[in-house]
Amino acid sequence: MATGKVHENLAQVPELEALKAALANILVANGCSGESFKIVSRQPGVYTSTFPTEILQCKLGDGTERQIFCKYQIKDLPKLSYGHHGGIAYEAAIYREILQHAQVSTPGFVGVHSDDHTRQVWLFLEYLEESERVHQVDIQNGLLSAARWLGKFHAENEQRASSNEYSFLTRFDAEYYAGWIARTLELTASYQDRFPWLPNVCNEFTKSIELLLSEPLTVIHGGFYPKNILVSNGKVYPVDWESVAIAAGEIDVATLTEGWGSDVAQECEYVYQSARWPDGSPDVFPQRMKMARMYMEFRWLGDRFQWGREAGPWRIEGMGRLAKALGFLS
């Protein structure tokens, strides 16, 4: 690729000179020389994302080369998915305050550029070379490795979740869950003749919500799907940290294993519990796991932009199976 060449979607990425200046300032602040710094090439990110992404090939003043992954929020955005997703400024805070100090593998944080006037935020991370999504490497072993990583991350952050240093994080409280229940009832109104038990199940879930609100809570990824988990050189690297929250860790386990079958799910749950609680998991874990899976049905059914014409029925059917397992339906 020619020097300074950018991909076709020019409207979605910063101009070269502005990008170079912002990144040079960050590198200088990190102790690198900003002299003779060059962006040799630019190419679009490999994987889809809520925001436009690029991979920069950079040449530093000492002649060394470095690849940097960039993620851009070009304009101020309204709250996405009813507060479930944060913007890039929130994700940058996660990297700065939590991930770069984590004891598990995480993408390297380079820095963030923000402009209060234009409302633009650009996140810079170390590029993970030769990385693949976890389910493209080895479905079962990949998922188990991700479950092990998750258990360690949750264990590391369990005590910190209640500290003042993490007070900036979103918290999944009773009001948060109530919003998803209310929107689910509204958006599934046309299905309630077919599934007359749905309002009652929503009511029973509300009564049992304390299962998800009680300790132990931790810092969760919030969208721990295989598509958001990369593997590079045998290590697990979760990405897209826009939905981080203080909540029940079982929610991340539910997203990791959704759609992979009961045998794989049970193996992942076992590996997760062993990594998070080596001395034995809480007795309430199985019930919380079912509640977390049901929350995920509310999470998708309660967001009109997340499900198409055919998604409603099978998710409601899945909710019915979970309701029976929880004793909400006979």
C-alpha cells in the first residue's frame, strides 16, 4: 500500500495529518520520540465493529515499525441500546483504568485522543498480529480457554467492583433490568396470543431479580460473545469493551456459550467456576446461570433494532424453556 494511502470510506476516518499529530502526541507522552514519525500505510480493520476501525503501519523516529489499531467515534452519539453500550470514551476509560493493569492478557493500550469541540474520540491500541476469533481457531478448546480467562478476570475484579475507583462504571441495577422487561412486553405484544404465559414469566423474573443483584458481583465485559474474543499466539484477547458493567459474572458466561449446545455450555461453566472460585463456587451459581440466560433473552427481545422478523418467536420459546427450568412455568 502506498505511503499515506487510506481506504475508500474517507468520511468515517480522520484525515491523515490530524491523525498523525494526535498519535505523535500520544507516543511522545508514552516516552517515544515524535521526531520523523510517519504513518506509512492505513487499511480498514479486519473485523466489523460499531465504530469505524483502521490498522496503521507506523515508523518511529528510531526507525522501528509498529502496527496500531485505531477505533474512531467521529461524532457525539446518543446512548446506544438503552445504556447497554457506551461510546469510545467509555471504552478508553476501561482500558486506562482497568485493562492495562489486569493480570490476564488484554490488548495493549496506546492512548486516546478526544476533542471536546468536535466530540470526536479516537482509541489507539496495539495491533494483534495473526489473530483470529476464538471460534475460528478451535471451537470447543477456544471457548474453554475463553471461559478460563473470564473466570480469572472476574475473580481479579470481584473485590474492586464495590470500590470507589470503579464508581464510573455502569451498574446493572433493578431499574436497568426493569427497562428490558418493559420493552420486551411492549415489543412482543403481537406474540402474546401465541405465548400467553409471557407476561407472567416477566413478572416472575422481576420477583427473582435479587438473584442477579446479590453478591458476588464483578466487572463484566457485557458482550462476551466469541466474535468479540481474539486469539493471538495462543493467548485470549477480548475486544470491544463498550458494554462493561458491574453485574453478575454469569452474564458473560451466558453470552460466551449462547447457541453452542448444552454439553459445551456445561464444560465452559465448569472451567469458569474452577478459574474464578478454586475452592468451590457459590451454591446459587446454577440458578444465577439460568437467570443470566433469561436476561439475555430480554436483552435481545427488548431492543427493537436487534431482532428481525423471525427472531422473536425462537427467543420467546427459549425463554419458555428457561422459565420451566427456573420453576416460573409448570
